[in-house]
Amino acid sequence: MTESELIGVIASILLQASPLIIAVCGETITERVGVVNLSLDGTMLLSAMTGFVAAYLTDSLILGFLAAAAIGAFFALIVAFASIRLRQSQVAVGFVLTLLGDDLSAFLGQNYTRLPGPVVQKLSIPILADIPILGPLLFQQNMVFYFAIGTVIFTNWWIFRSNPGLDLRAAGERPDAAFARGVNVQRTRYFYTMIGGALVGIAGASYSLAIKIGWSEGATRGFGWIALAIVIFGGWSPIRGALGAILFGATKALATLLQRAFPEVSVVAFNALPWLLMIAVLLLVSGDITDRIVARTPERFHKTLRRILRVSPPGALGTELVER
């Protein structure tokens, strides 16, 4: 493989990972505020269909992405309302919405399958695009990639560096203490859950408008579950989550290359590689396995390894609020 071919493969991996990065950022926001939204897979399917159909009918990419964001925010609102107001299980409601979104996308999108429609075009950034290696990788992409990078940077700053982000984390870690400080925990959870859902919706539309062009049934099936796994792998950090999404994309690319190199091996074996990686990573960051790995290393590395490997969810993740 030549240098230019390698750069092309890496650039493709970054672009392919962009929608997943956006979804991971959205779910990170949602879970940081204390809500588990398991509707991601169905949300992304329905948003991918809705975004493409809206863009197709209006010939407007902006309206397509806005329609997808509205779908994502609406599904997230249902999860938040069922949890906060109706005191229902977030997990159960999210799972039902996943099945609903999957079926609705197949039913409502059946007349728009594999139709040509608007496509997000490549947008090279002048001067920066001419930088060797970095130019083709980072500055000759499309707006979905740039939006994903901007979302990671802004989300990380908002959660960990801004005053509203402190309220967000407080609502997800210690809601009673946040309420005592004057934070309206219910309103905060509603707001950020919908913001996170809107980002998941945009991620779904990104697949049908920029990655897997057009709509077909099940186009993004499975990616919502991957996004949920990456949020855990990333320790509820947007930057680590983005790296996890890129790692997943690289593993898929590796599976494709291996499939070409070893055609006699079953396709199923290579397609399972990214999923096996996610399972291995989730096991790696679990407490017991992390402790065993750290114990086998020199003591001077213990603190660093624990900080890198061990992750812990927000303290009040998935818990019900006492209505005030």
C-alpha cells in the first residue's frame, strides 16, 4: 500500500466515524445528566430515513438535518418524560422506542428506498488543505466531519469547563445536592436529554446524506448500540468517546482489508471483528479486570493505568427523581 493510499484509507475511516462521534457526544450529554437513552438504534434509523426523505422532498440538506434532529429530540423527550413524570424505567422505554423507530423507518421509508437525493459535498479548506498528510486527512473532508470535530471540542468544554456544564454534571451525579444549590434538576434533565437526542438524530441523517448515500431499510442498524458501548468505553468523556468511535471505524476497515486478503475465510468472521473488539474493551474497563491488569505492572504505573482504564458512570445515572 502506497503512502497516498494509506492516507486515503485513514481519511475514509475518519469520515465514516464522524456520525458515530456525533451520536456518542449526544449520548454522553444525556448520560452525564443522569438519563439512559436506549432508543439510540431506533432513533438513528428513523432519523436517517426522515433526514433523507425531508432533504429529498425539499431539496434542502439543512431541512433534512433539522427534521432528523427533531426526531431525535422527540424520542429523547419521551424517554425523559416517562422517567421523570411517569416514573417508568428508562431502559424499558428506550428499548421499546428502539423497536418502534426500527419498524417506523422501514414502513414510512419503503417508497424512498435507494432513490438519488441531496448529498453533503466535500468542502476543502483553503491553504490548510494543502498541508502534507494533515491536509487530506483533516481539511479535505465534508461538513459532517467538521461538525463532528466541532461537536467533540465544544461538548467537552461545555461539560467540564463551563458553569452550565457544572450544573449538568451535578444533575447527573448528585441531584439532591444540585437542587440544594438552586439547580432545577428536572428542567436540566429534560433540556440536555433533548439536546443529546437531537445530536443522535443528526448522526442518523449524516449516514443517509453523507456516508451511506440514500435510504435503505436497516441502513444504520446496530450503530446505536455501538454508540452506547463507546460511551462506556470513553468513560463518559466526549474526547475519549471520539477516539473509541475512530477505533471502531479502523477495526471495520481492517476487517474489510483482511476479507480481501483472505477470501477463503467466512465473511461473518471478519464482520464480527468490530463487535468482538467492543466486548473486549468493555471487559477491559470493568473494575475487576482493570485491577488485575494494574496489579501485574510496576507500581509507578498504577495511578496512570487506573486513570486510563477505569471508568465510572455518573452517580445518579438511570435513577428516578423525587418530584419537587
